[in-house]
Amino acid sequence: MEPAQNVLTGPLPRLTVIGTGYLGATHAICMAVLGYEVLGVDVDPDKIARLAAGDVPFFEPGLPEKLREALDYGRLRFTTDFDEAAAFGDVHFICVGTPQLAGSHAADLRYVESAFTELAKRIDRRALLVGKSTVPIGTAARLTTIVQEVSPAGTDLELAWNPEFLREGFAVEDTLRPDRLVFGVASDYAERALRDAFAPIIAEGTPVVVADTATAELVKVAANSFLATKISYINAMAEVCEATGADVNLLAKALSFDDRIGARFLKPGLGFGGGCLPKDIRAFRHRAEELGVGAAVRFLDEVDQINLRRRARTVDLVRELAGGSLLGVRVAALGAAFKPNSDDVRDAPALDVARMLYLEGALVSVYDPEANDNAHRLYPDLEYADTLGKCVRGAEVTVLLTEWEQFRRADPTLLGEIVAEKKIVDGRHALDATAYRRAGWEYRALGRPVVAETFDLGTHEKDSVAA
């Protein structure tokens, strides 16, 4: 997508982005590339300095190049000064985090509330505050009252909600070419301001859903809850397959041909993690209980529990391959990030499994192409290797925990020459099981029998499938 020309009847609005973490930095950079003047704001001066110098403080493919492009255009600046932000912006996007509250499933809204109020206190003219953070239903209505009370602009300062749907590893594409835009608004002015703020994207044909703020708040948690449910559903079927000798991969393939179900996210394995799905479904359950409709989403508790059980079951498979005990067993853990193309280890199933193995006495070596540093800060007691070869050398059991392409492409014959024992647990159903078995590996995966003679569902040609 080329940088935007002025597609509006007037000048493009000037945008501020409050919070320059994963969501905020991506949004600020991409909006500047599209042609807007953007000011990124954060209370962390080190983060601001890095971004201003062209250094993205997290791993996201394609984003460093876009940052350099935006800085070169001269349309993107960064500051810690809220006074400057209030004077600069016409539309202010609030992109701060909403982590899980300590000791509770509720969302911690301190950072959101602080960002809205600190900015509102300084705004003395008509403007729009736009929340992009994932928040409980009713937050926008409550914040509207607060910001209009503290702002010199009074009711001329309006509030809207515009949820984000970024996938880590694809954030640039999801920002520049989203599959939809959702505008939660309370006035025609707010809708017009948002349409102006996304004009180049709308001009590309992106669907726009205009709703009330409560519906807009609900869209993100509803989407995440649906995805989490689909992932946990196939993992629940994996538990049934383990008890019956059925093959969950073939089951998923058969289900995927039903266009009511589809193949996306119907992939068995270690389950979901990261900074969104786990905490969002927990916060959604908590808020539903507060609203008196907890029974409607009580199934999400089992979705969460199924997901967590996959981690423990992966440890079981490693222990079984090790002969019944992990004490002193050298285990190579391939992956630490919650998904490939990310360095995010928040609620990462991979790192959780590595820790569980360590707590049972295994000698765990972890390698992740991008997340080693973040993982080491979280769990410094684990051993970290800086290459795949160093990680697996001398391993008695190898376990794939994050499906990086580097691990998918690894040659099982070459790997077999440097491990101590050819035993592998494929926690993501990402490896060519047949190739590993032919190379002499003992292969195990969640929801698959040890060895299954099956028929290909497309050709009915008999094939030997590794478990």
C-alpha cells in the first residue's frame, strides 16, 4: 500500500498514539507510513529513545523496515510529554496494556485509566480519544464520564472504541490491510473522525462495522473466546484419541472438509498462550459474572483448563520417552515463544513446559531463534543455547514446543547424529513424522497413537503414519 494522499475534503487529522508497546508502536509506525503525521507517546524514556533512533524494542517481522521508512518520511516522532501530545493531536489512540490483575482474573485497568485521564486533563479543544486496548464491557461509558469531567474541553472531548485484531508475526499486514474495522461510537462526529483517521485503509475496500461502544468492546473478547474454544475443542478430541487409539490429525482433517467448521485453528497440539487469549478469556468470564450472566460463558473455564492440561500431558510424553523419570535426563526444548515469528513469552506454553521439565529434575536446554533473552529474564535457571545444534547435542529426549520454520526444516538424519538418543515429542504436530521414524527416531505427539496404519482421506492410498 502506497503512502496516502489526502483523500479527504480537508487536511488529514494528526494522530497521537499513547503507549508504544507492541500494539501502539505498530499502529504509530503504520499510520505514519500511510501518510499521517503521528506522535508516539510513552512514559518510558528508554523505549522512546530506541524508537526515535529506529530500533524496534521487540521482534516483529517487517516492522523495523517500516519504522525506518516512517522516520525517513519525517511524519513520525516520539515523546514522553503529554502536554505536547494534547496540543498536537486531533485523534488520540490509547494503546496501553490491560494485563491480568494480580490475584484475580479481572483486567488491570490502571494503565488505561491513567492514559485517558492524563491526556484529557490537557486537552482544551474538540478532539477524539480512541481506545484500542482490550477492556471489559462498560469501560468506554465509564471513561467518557471521567474524561469529560477532567478535560477543559468538557463534552467537546469525545470517546470511541476501535478494537485491534493484530496477530503477532503478521502485525504490519494486519494493520495496513485489516479484514475489518470496528468503530464503537456515540456520535456522528466520532464516526467521521475515525473514518478520516483510517481513510486510506477504508479506500482499499476494508469493511467497516459501526457500532455502539459496548459492542465494540465485546468484539475483541468474543473473537478471542471463539478462537480459544476452537483450539481447545480439537485438543479435547486429542484427549479422547489418546484414550481410544484414534488419530487426532486425521480427525481434524476429516472435520476440516465441513465448510461449517473449516480448517483454521483446528490444529491439535500444545495449545494457545501469549499476552491476549489466556488473560482475555479469564477477564471476560470475570466481567460476565459481575454482570450476572456468568453462566453464559462458564464453558470458557473448561476451555482454559483443556488448554493447560495439554502442557502437563506434553511433560507426560517426555517422561514416558525418558523411561518413567526425568531426574538427570538431558532434554532439548525447541522453542520458548508462545508462537513462531515472535519473541513474546507471556503465558507461553513452550516455556511453561520447559520449566515443568526442569522442576522434575530434567537438565533442560532451551533454544528459540528470537525469544531466548526474554525467556532467560523470566526463567534464568534454565540453560539456554544459542543454536539449534548446541541445544540438541547430547539430548536424551528432544521436544518441539514452538513451530519455528527452522525446526520444521531441520534434517532428522543430521539431528540424529548429535543427540544422545533419537527420541522426540512433537508438541505442535509440525514435524514430518514419517521422515523422523525412517531416520530411526522414536516419535510421539499429543493425540496420536504410537504407530497407526491409516488410509489417506483424499486418495484412499494406504500410508504408514508415525505417531
